[in-house]
Amino acid sequence: MAGSVEIDVGCGRGTFIARIAREKPAVSFIGIDINESNANQSQDRLSKEGLGNAIIVHDEVQKFLIRHVQHESLNAVHIYFPTPYMEAIRKANILGTGLNQRLIDQGFVNLLHTKCQPGGILRVVTGHRHYFQEIAVALTNSLFKETPWVNPIRSSSFSNLVGTGLEKKQRALGKDIYFLQAVA
């Protein structure tokens, strides 16, 4: 993939990546999901919609970034509703990666910064207040600089930040949603 590249971490069933790939045909997208079923469903969705500018990878994101992503090569990283619960993380450990902590910590934020080009954007959305606070601290202690939220989907309203299935579920339950955007 050449040119602008964006990654959707934990792409789930592909709702967000399909929408943004359709809206930005000149940008290449890589969706990564540790859950093989989600990765397969997401790839099927992209194939059915004929979205050749996006691919899905079944992998653990940190390992994928280290093995396959060059330094300063990403235009944007989207992380929407990463699981904050250790039990869910252990259940998702289908790749035998030995996951034992939440995805977004200081080390992961620092790794992302090395992979983003100068001016590259990191967007995070979660429905878990305590996890969001941990993420905000990690960003504050990194080289990323927080910036005002700009919706990645131009055709979306502010009340619909990214339009993932988890966002819709959280909103339907009346839950708070926390979000931030930072630039490398």
C-alpha cells in the first residue's frame, strides 16, 4: 500500500473501516483484529462492497506494528472502543499472544508515535471512563499533542463520532462516550 495509510485497530466487523474506505478512496486502510471471526467478517464486508483500498489482518496489533509497519509511515491510527476488561482480553487471546494487559498503555502509545508520520493523527474513543483516564495520562506523557476532535467521517454528525456498532450500543444504553485526538 502506497501513499496515505491509516490503521483501524480492533476493526471488529468492519463498520467503521468500510465507511471511511468508501469515503476516502485515495487512502489505504488496514484493519487489524485479534478475533479471527471479526477479521473474517470485516474482510467479507470490504470484499462485498468492492473496497479495494482496505484490507483486514488477523493479528495482535503490537506485533503487527513492530513486524510490518515502517517508522513514520502512518497518517492516522483509529482505536475505537478497545476492551477495558481483562477477562475479555484473556478470552480474545486466540492467537496465543499471552495478552495480560489493556492495549493502550505508555509503551503502546510510544510505539504508535514512532509509527506515525509527523502530523499523523491518533484517535481514541471509549465508553469506559477509567480506561480513558489512563489513556489520557499515557498521551500526556508521550510526544503526541492533544488536538480538538475532528470527525474522521465527513458525512457523520458530531453525535455520531465514528459510527461503530459499539458506539451505537453505548449510545442506546445512554452511556457516556469519551474521545480524544492527538497529533504526532
